[in-house]
Amino acid sequence: MINKLLDDCFQCELHTSLSDVIEEHSLYWHAFKETIFFMEKGGMASDIGVINGKNVLGLRERNGKQWHLLEEKLDENEPVFMSINLHERFRKCQIHTTQHLISALLGNIYKVKTLSHHVSDDENDIEFDFDHFTDKMASELMVLCNGLIRDDLEVSIHYPTRTEAALHVKEEDLHHEDELRVVRIGNLDYNLCGCMHVPSLRYLQMIYISGYEKTTRGYKVKYLCGDQLLDGVDRRYHVLNEAAQTLAVSHLYLNTGIHRVINDQKAAMREVAVWKQKSFALFAQQFVKKDDSLLVHVFEDWDVKSVGQLASYLANQCQRSCVLLAVLNEKSHVVIARAKDQSGDALRLFRTLADRFGLQGGGNETMAQGGGSCSDELVQYVKSIQKI
Ligand SMILES: [Zn+2]
């Protein structure tokens, strides 16, 4: 079903009259004498708009009619006024027409076929059966597209006979009953299409080829155009401004700023490691007694990683076996370490604790650790351990 009112993408308002209403799940599908609503097809989303000030909730074609879903039923003789969201429609038409243009250019130059087209809010892509694609090809494509926008080639809609169309398109593409609708871009492209388009290339404003990607069937070429491109630049500028302000650098020096932060962080981590070693030594000085008894200690303000490092330090540097329990935010983490020249099995002791208090973890006979929830019973039990 061809609706010629859709040939003009700027026709966004229409006075018409009701022809049919069907109720479905307490909502009402309305058919009108004419419509300016585009109904999703060819990868192009439906129009957004209102009828007599009420939002259109859905659109569909059925039994040769185009139906518009409204919450309330319109009266039979009520005058009908349709209005489409022009901003949404124009953006869709720009993206769709850009797809025609890129497909036509790459098809003409490299003889590649368009395999798929994907539109999203942020960026669109077209997949071609390329066996290779390069930065140079992407940049040439962008220059060519924008040159044709400057030339402002006309984008025109035609309704040719089958004989006329057969001069431009393959015979098998003409085997359907509908009237033929053709979209031409100057003399560059001749394409059977039922979607909506801008009237000439200047309405695309600008095309940016944002990248490309290998797929299993070829290459995806990514692009943004017109209003979408301007929105994208605006959104990225906001993010860049924020990041640049945080790092106190200009946009073009953001990477320098990021590397400075990374290097500062590395230096800070090196200092933390030095101070940790000093605190381990102080801890050992304070708590490691001269005898060879097991060192058991409960920490309430140490992180899990540091407790593990301390256990290692005590076992390896001080030749002292230990059981260390870290308690933080109602969680527990126990580390059992056995000094090289001492007896015992760290993993066996950990398993006893794990079975009794539902801890998760593991290790080997010289070092075992793990954690779970914390209870007074666990703390008391750990404090009572005499040997590994
Ligand atoms: Zn089209």
C-alpha cells in the first residue's frame, strides 16, 4: 500500500476524517480517510505524533487499512487533525537518506552489496560484503559524501512503470504486486524504497564516518549525520568539558592529564607498599614474642589484602606461624600461615574453621585463607586456637 502523502517529509500536519474504529483491549484502533503517519518498514521506525491532541500509541496495517491506536474513541463526525513530531521524523529521514547515499557510493565504486543497516540513537552502521576496508577508504568516503552534500543533489520520488524500472533494477526485484516507488539521488542512485527521505542532500547537513569494524560477512561502516551528528558532538563536548575540568587540562591534553593521574597513583601505591612494610615490622616488634608459640590476632580496622600480606611477612620474614582474623563491616577474613621450619597444616585448620563457621576459601598446608560472615563465636574460637 503506497501512501503518497509520505513523499514530502515536511508534511507533518493534516486535517482528515474518521473512516473506521475497532476496539481492542479497551483501546481503539482508528482508520482515517488519509494519514500522514509513516508505519515502520524497511528498517525505518514509525512516526511519533498526536491525533486531536492525543498520543498515537501504535500503528499497523491490516486488511488494506492503516490503523492508529488511541486511548479514547473519536466521535464519528469529529474533525480529525493529525500532527507528527517533525524533529524525530527529520532525523530519521536524514539517517535513512544517508544510508542510501553511502550504499550507492560504495556500491558504485567498489561494487559491494549492502547486507544490513542498523540505526541507533548514538551511531548507525551499514554492513557491506567488503573483503577489506581501510582508514583511507573511510576518509575518502567521508570527503565524497560531504562533497555531494555541497552539490545538493536532488532526492526525488518516482512511480515508474515496470518497463522503466527494469532499465535500472534487476528483474527479480520487480516481482511484487504493489505499485513501484523509486527514490533517486541525482543520477547517482536509483533505488526501490517505500520509506521517507529528505528532498535533497543539503538537508543531510554533514556526514561523519565514525569508524568501521570487521564482521563475519564483511565490514560495518559506522556513521552519523545531520541533527544526530550535532547532538553527538554536543553530548561528547559535555563529557570532554567535565573530564578536562576535573583534570585541569584542555580537551587535546586529556591523555596527558590521564597519564599524570596514573603515574601519581603508581607513585602513591609504591609509597603505600613502603609504609606497609614499616607497619608490618612495627607489628612484629610489638607482638612477636621470643618463644615459638602461635601468634593469633584479631584486626578490626585492617583490609583483607593487608592482613594476608602481614601473615606472609610474619611467616617468611619472622619465621612465625600465625592465625590472623580481619573483621570489617560484619564480614570476616581469616589467614593461616605456617612458618617454614614449624609444624602443622594451615589448610586443615582452615577447613575446620570453614566447616564450623561456613567460610569460603582455600590454600595449601603453608598458607590458607578465606572469609564469610562474622560472629562472636568465630572471634572467640580463633582467639582460642593454640596450634596449627
Ligand atoms: Zn529509502
